[in-house]
Amino acid sequence: MPTSALMDAPAQAAVRARPDRLKRTIDVVATLVLLVLTAPLMALVALVVAVGLGRPVLFRQARVGRDGTIFELVKFRSMLPIDPRRGVVADVDRLTPLGRLLRATSLDELPTLWNVLRGDMSLVGPRPLLPEYLPRYSPWQARRHEVRPGVTGLAQVNGRNSLSWEAKLDLDVQYVDSRGLRVDLTILLATVRTVLWRDGISAAGSATAPEFLGSQIRVEPGGRDRAPV
């Protein structure tokens, strides 16, 4: 009989928690190093944003973390504020050349390291999405919240915003099931290439990515639900 079959539920949970604790330790150490190394760059980006886009320099927004908890994501601003009087409402109008550059180079993501340090996020995991999406996920897609969201993830190195929502969410769950330190390292290395080549910055016909409105789901044998054909 397999050893795991002889273990009670608390013991199995403890075994599963060990890699998570190691991952969290690596996140904290790596993030502290990155914060020190990128501090001058962040100061420069903050100055450029203040001059080019105005204040506040930081963009804050509620996002969904592990187990569906809500936290405040912090990034550099890359868009102008909504101003109906000037006709600045849609993302395509709000996203300036400076904002496009910040997004293309992922420099807008640098403050997100604070979210990693605080424990809201991990360096690698599914990207944190908006709270209003919560009731729109299928049970399969909602499994993305079994782990901390990440600064980068499997979907981000396999097409990013050029992927359909169904494809992105499927990759998120694939990460949940296959996660490990080797997988994380592979994703981090692939992220460097993605940023350098500026792959998948925006979806076709969109300045960023379209809103996730949910999808019609059918359930396959075994309980796994999938997007319809």
C-alpha cells in the first residue's frame, strides 16, 4: 500500500505544505534582493511617470489572491485617468506611448514586488485578476486560486494577452497541478525572453485585454470542465 494511503488528512496536508514553505522562503529572499537591485530604476520610473502621466505615481486596484482573498495590487500607473469631458474613457485613449512602453517592458510591474514580499503574491503563479470575475469562473477555472497569484506565470510565457481567456485559465490550472521549483525556474527564465521580445502585450483589437465575461462550460467525465468546442 502506498505510504500516502496510510497518512491521515492532516499529515497529507503537512507534506503538501513543505514545498509551499520553501517556495515562500525563496520568494522572500529573491524579492528582497530584487527590491535592492531595482530601487534606483524604480525611482527613475516613478519620476518619469510623475512627469509624463501625473500623480499618483502608483496604481492600486483590488485583485483576488489565494483562496479567493482580496488584496490591493500595486503597480506603476500606465494610463491616464478617466476624463469623460476630454473623451478619455476607453483604454485605447488612456494608454499613452509612455504607458505602452512601461507595459511592453514590464517596468510597470516593479512595485508588485512589494505584494510578493507582503505575501499577497508569489514570483510565479496565475496572474491576479479582478474580484468581479469570481462568479464567472467555472469550478475548473476557479482552481487557479488554490495557489498565490504570481508576477509571472505559465500563461504569461505562452502567449500572454494574445491567448483567449479559456486558454489562459486552462494554463493557470495546469500550473496549479504541475507546480514545483523546477517549473518556477523554467517560467522565470522564459519570462526574460518574453519581456525582451515583448510577446503578447495586448490582445488582438484591444489596447490591453478584453474583459472576462465567463464562458459556456461543459463537464467531461471525471469532473473536469472545459470550454465548449
